[in-house]
Amino acid sequence: NEELNKESDMNFESKLIVDSADLKSLIEDLKKQSLVCFKVYSDFKNAVNSLIYGIAIAYNSDYKADDTITVEDNESVTKAFYIPLNHSNVETQLKLFDFKEILESQKIKKVTYDLKNQYNILRNAGINLNGALFDVQLASYVKDPARNHDLDIQVLEQIGHAIVPYAQFDKKNPLKLCDAPIDNVLTNVCDECASIIEVAKFWNNELNEDEKKLVYNIECPLALVLADMEYNGVAIDQIYLDELTDSMNLKLQNIEEKIYDLAGCPFNINSPKQVGEVLFVKLGLKSKKKRGKSAFSTSAEVLEELSQEYEIAKLILDYRKYAKLKSTYTEALPELIDIKDHRIHTSYNQTVTVTGRLSSSNPNLQNIPIRTEEGNKIRN
């Protein structure tokens, strides 16, 4: 990173804010700006659950905003600040609420990364974000939906700068931001916030007029609509889903008994290897497709072909269908009900598909089958 950043012309100042005097001075400086960048750091779980670690804020007096971002002299240095709020190694009396006036100001425009989640993190802290103007994640998506929109990738690819991490990556023992040395955190988060400003400038120069209209007038406003949808959540009738689970268990038991009768022995229907041995070795069914040199394929395609002649293949397909519906939806969805409001808060992904459509995750509510009786029972 150091070698790469020697060639980068990005320059910024960073400062840790932990006392009220520095906070007051910062707030007064922010009130003078027409554009600020912010990024709230948290353990974001869903739209209604997150523990805030701190907030990074940055500004550059050459960067202005009204309906769009403009850059004037481009001679001022970006000033970035980090306010730790829940760190294991920092004592502070400051609160996120101290920034309520700035964050709720419609006059002061904001640029950020991942506006949708930032909006809900602030909402859960009692702050109604106003003046949200530009999201560099959405800008990247509008320009090229197929590319990687991660912040560090954007910064590296678009402005040739490598964001300094707060800790070396350790998959087995990952270090949370709130537990890392505060000097490392300060460098990392201020680097990110200053980089967001520079990437926002890059996209405002790179996007054509139609693409800018998409970002400013459609994608960013849509992010707030999706934030509302995620925050409101989806009502789940747990008693009804439990009844569906009981019904599917009976169907699975019935199908299982029929399969065992046709096979002439019990076996693990959930094991592709055992299914292959029963179908192609014990029963001698003929398959055109093998998986590897010796293992027979028991894919849905193969079983569909066999089901035209053999009832056992059709029954195995039915078994898999009910088992998947049960494990993925009727059993899994009640486990995801949030204790705060007894609703499920899925994520509506705005920057995932290359076609521009939305996707749903954690849980994926879009994949509930719509053309089958069982799927419609779950949806209803």
C-alpha cells in the first residue's frame, strides 16, 4: 500500500475527536460546508439491528454541492475526522446524537458509501438523514453493473490509491474495528472517508449526463425507499408456517416409505452417493450421465429424465422439493424473526444484478416458488 500510494496524489489530514471542545469546533466547521462526506461504522446485522462503533466525517472546502457536486479550485486539503463512540480502548462521552443537526440538515448535502444501510443505521440511532445527495457505490453500479463495487476496489481502480487497513486480515481470528488500536482505526476510517470524496469527484467527471441523472434522481432516492422497506420488514405468521412444516413432515414421511418400498431397503435419501448406488447399482436403472469416473449423477436433470419411466425417481424429486421448502422456508423463516418487532428484515440489494433488477438476501424472499401449490402456500 505504501509503495502504491507514493504515486497517488490524494492528500488529507486526519484527526481523532474525543472531547467536547474539539467536537464543538468540528460542528462549527461542518456548518460552513455545503457538502460533507460521512460513514458510520457498526456491526450492521439488518435494518433494525446494529451497534455503532463510530462515525467518520470529512470535507474539502473546494467541494460544493447544491443539486449536484461541483469542484472549484481543487487546492484545499481534505480534512477527515473520526469520532469513536463504542470502542473497547477509547473513553469518550460523545454521542452520535451530537451530529444530529448536521446529519438532518437539508442544506448540508452528503456523500457516502452504501447510502441505504447508512440511512437505517442512523434511523435506529434517532437521526433522520437529510440532504443525501450521492452514493459512490451506486455511481459505480450505474457506470458498470458487472464490476466490483467495493469501496477499496473502487478507490484502487479509479484513483490509484490503496486504503490502509486497520489490521492485517486474519480469517480465523478477525479483529473488530472497535477493538483495533485506535491509531490504526483513525488512519483507516479517515482514509476511507477522504477516498469517498475523491471517488465522488471521479464519478462526477466520468459519468455522462444520463448516468448522472440516474444516480442523483433515481438510484439515490430509490435507496431511501428500499431502506424504508427493509426497516418496515415483512410480517410472518409463525403459527401458519409451523403448521406447514408439520404438513410437509407428514408428506416427507409418506414419500420416504414409498421410496423404501420401491428400493427394497432403507437408505439416506439426502445422500447423492447412496441414491446413486440404489438407483444405478441395486435397481439397475440406466443413466446417460455420470459424475466423475465412478459416481453416478443424481441431479434434478437426471432424475427428471428417469421419472418418465421410473416412479422412484419421481418420488425422490418430490422428496427433495418438500425437504428444501421445509429447510429453506417453513423452518428457517421463523428463526429470522426479529425480537424487536416480530418481523423479518431482508436486504434488498440494489447493486448486485447486472440486469438492474433488485435481489433479496438474508433471507432471499424472491426465491420462494410461485408456480407451485406449496410455494404459494408459503407466500400466502
